Amino acid sequence: MSNNLIALQNKFLGQGQTVYDKLSQVHEVQGYISDDDIAQIANQFNLPPQHVRSTAKFYEELSHDQPARHVVKLCNGEACQAAGFASVETKLCKSLGVKEGQACPDGSVRYEHVACLGYCGLGPNAMIDGLPVSLAQNGDAEKITTFVREGKPHGFTEPTNAVYPPAGDKPCILMRFFGQNTTLLDGARAAGVYRSLEKAVTTMTPQQVIDQVKASKLRGRGGAGFPAGLKFQAVADAQAQDGSGRKFVVVNFDEGDAGSYIDKELVERDPHTQLEGILLAAYACGAPEVFIYVRFEYPRALTVLKQAVSEAIAAKVIGPNIFGSRFSCVVNVVQGQGAYICGEETSLLRSLEGVPALVSYKPPFPAQEGLWGCPTAVNNTETLHNLPWIIEHGGEAYARYGTENSRGTKAVSLNTRVKRPGMYEVELGVTLRQLIFDIAGGMADGQQFKAVQVGGPLGGILPEHLLDTALDFDSLPKVNGILGHAGVVVYSQEDDLVQIARGLMAFCAIESCGKCFPCRIGAVRGTELFDQMMDVAGGGVTDERLSLLSELCETMKYGSLCALGGMIPTPVECLMEYFPQELQRYRPKRVSE
């Protein structure tokens, strides 16, 4: 059915403009989409109103149908929960007189939750009328209320994450240009950015580029860990089913894992290296067109990236006959509209095609039939950021770092529970203990370590006795964890892991695309079950409820269509296996006690 809707809308809109694009344009202008807007778009392009409406309602930002003078979003991601989200929300809702997801009767403010704003080392965080702010740095909820109610300037500014490039003789690949003013093209060119691209398109064949990526043993940094060279080879060898010869590279910059801000920093601090990596991938795959899908909650990154693309086009680094070669490439920047599921590659492709971002069955894989049915390489931002270094120094040099099946370095981000929260680049194979207690300085003052979660909301929650586990693709799964995107959230004795797990299940219920019932229904039932277990007066934790939770997790794990439903049980199972004492606190006490 999705294919039919895509074909129908393209008949009237053309491939270059989708219903998603039209809705995004309307939202950008007025901040909401009314029923009249939906009817007008449907009538203008002879499309069913139901199709336009279903697309709008799928995305958080496009779903609002009423105006609000101010929009306040408070981050409820795991890192911000550990940084004091609950107390801030109580105070904010009381002072604003609203509940989550609601607008004031007078339309003055709409209050919402957001899963992550990319400042997990500075939480708790909020977004005020599109501006991300750190409440820890800039003040508290009272300033928001004063701004909304009295119209006085709030004085907030967008914060800056701390970054820590490798010290001494440690390998520095991703962050090598940090601090060298490479945001603008002149500084980037002076530092050596685009030399690898020029070398590739003028002296190397696409296959030679692929061979170097294969030799590097680079694996995807977005979570799945698929070998990048094999993906490029598959796209290069594939042919479009329609015989057009079209191929695409799609960049997944929808960094939605709470606790992660790696891609954000790479793009904001070094956008031209990112573009160079993207163009190298496009050259290797034989793709003349690229789409970069940018997370809505990263307004600064969007601005920086668009400026870098404009500079590169003006300098003829992007466009026809790059560096005088036969290689030509167009780069498109698309802003996401608030759907975590778009981090899954097939959902991301459906979003670019303009329909609700429902997960698609695989096979066929995107490398064979991806965007508009054409061979497509979908890679995350960090993966592509490695390519210029690999082409400059060679794949074998890259493969010298890391462990047997996890080569190279990895960017990691840490939250406020450690002394030096921020983004680090480490060699794969470093242990969690080294990362937390040596590199990041240990626990923040007055805090005692309880647990660590690696890889976002789908990552396992691990106890102290597993801190000697290596940060790599093979070691973490052995202890019921995942490397994922390597967002690292450390929890202290002040954090309630049952509340954290409940929040993760609720997150899945909200963000599920709804296509498969184990995820769609299971996450809702799982949230309800947690609510029952946390209600001690209503019976609390019982053996029967724990057994039901275990069965539910098994159903979601093996029955869900994609990783969201299939892996959200991972942290819940970790809770039951490694932290039974956390659950026991919610068992009703016997009368004799």
C-alpha cells in the first residue's frame, strides 16, 4: 500500500516534492497544521485527505493542529531523568498551569516532553520556542514561566557540550580537526579537508575506494554494526529495478538515542569533514544524489550543515564534475519532524518518500531496493566521518586500532553523573570501568555508582561487576548489552532503575510506528504493567507480574518487526537479572513485617 501511495503522490507532486515536504513548509511558517491546511493540500494535488492527514499525524511536530504563542518542551530522556527531570517538571507544570501534551486554555503555551536535545552532559534540558537550553546552566523553570506569562526576555542561550579529544599518543580520527575553526570552508580547506575527496575522484576508481573501506574493517556506528565496505559494494553492484540507473546515499542524522550527542558535535564542529565523507560514500557507490536527514531537535546543527553545503556548492566541491572529474553529486538536507522510529533505515526512507514512516519488511534490503525502489546506502553520521581519514591513511592503518571484530575508534558521550561529562573519542576495546572512572574522572561529587546504560533506550543496564566489559561489538552482547550508538548514561544510587525502565517502555509505546502488534500493543501493556508494579498500595511487584513481564519481553523480542520493539526488552531484562533488589522495593510488606 505504501508503494501505491508513493506512486500516487509522486504523480502529482513530482519526486522532488512530497506531502511530507509540503506539510513541513506549512509548519515552518505557522507552527501548526490545521484541518483547512490538510484539505487545501489534498485538493491542490488531487490526493486523498486521509493520506495527507495520516502523514501529518505520524510526526510529532506536524501533528499539532492548534496554534500556541509559546512551545515549551522538557527533556525526559534517561540522562535528564538522572539530572532531575521529575522535580523540574513538577515545578514547571504547576507554575504554567498545564499538563504534558496540553496547551493552556488561552493558547499562550503548549507544554510537551522531548526525548533528547543533545545536551546530556548539561541536563536537565528544555527547548523554548525552538531554542535548546540547559536549565542547569541558565537558571530554572521560573525563568521560563516569567517569559511565557509576562513576556520578559528569558535570557537563555543555547549551551555548548564539553568535548575531550584523545590525549597523548592515543588515536584521534573523528575529532582530529576539533578546535581548528573548520566550521567554515576556508578553515576546513586550510586544515586539509576535501584532500581525500580530491584524491579519490581524480586518482582512484570507486572500487578502489570500496577496497580501502573493506580493508579498514569499519563497521556501522549507528547500532547494527554492519561492515561499511560490504554495504558500499552491494549498492555499487546493484541496479535499479526501473532500469533508471539511479542510486542514493542517505545519511541518518536523526540521532534520537537519549544520552547521545555524538553526531551532533561532529556536524556542528566539523561539517565539511562530514560532507567529505558523504561524497566519498556517494563516489564509491556510484550515487549522484544524497539526502541528509537531520534531527528536528538540533537547530544549530541544521543551520551549520546548510551553510556548509552552500559553501561547498559555491566552491564547486558539490555539484557537477567535482574536482574536474566525471563524478557529479547533488546534496539535499531534510529536517526530521520528530519521530524516533526514523532512526530505523526503512522508516527513514519512507519518511523521505513522504508517507508515514512505517517500518518495511526486509528483504529486500535498502542496498537493493531503497529510496524510491533504487539501490541506497543508508549510513549514520559517525560512520561516514571516518572515511576521509581512511582514504588519506589507508584502510590497513585504520584497522590497526581496536579489537579483532571492532576496528578503529568510537565517539562516546557521557551524562552528568560523572565528573567530566561530555564527548570523548576512545579506541574500541576500552573497558567501561576505564571509560567512567579513568577517562571521565569517576562519579560526580557525592554520587555512588549504581549502573550504566550503553547504546540509548535499547541498551542494556549493567551493574558494577560488569564494568570490566570492553566497549566493542562483541563483548557487550555477551552480558545482555549493546554497543549501539555508544551514548553512555551512568546512574547513581539516587536513581530509581524501575522508574527508568518504566520510562523506556513508555518511550517505546509513544515512538512505535504501529505496524507490528508485538511492539505496538506490547509496549503499552508493558507500561501498564510497570504502573501496576510501582503501585504498592495496589499490589505492587508480585511473582505473577514479574512472570508476565518476562513473557511480554520475550514476545516483543522475537515477534517485533524492527529493533525498537525487539530490543526495548533488553534494559528491562537487565533490570530483572542484575537488579532484583530494585524491584523488591516495590513489593508490599507483609503484615508481620
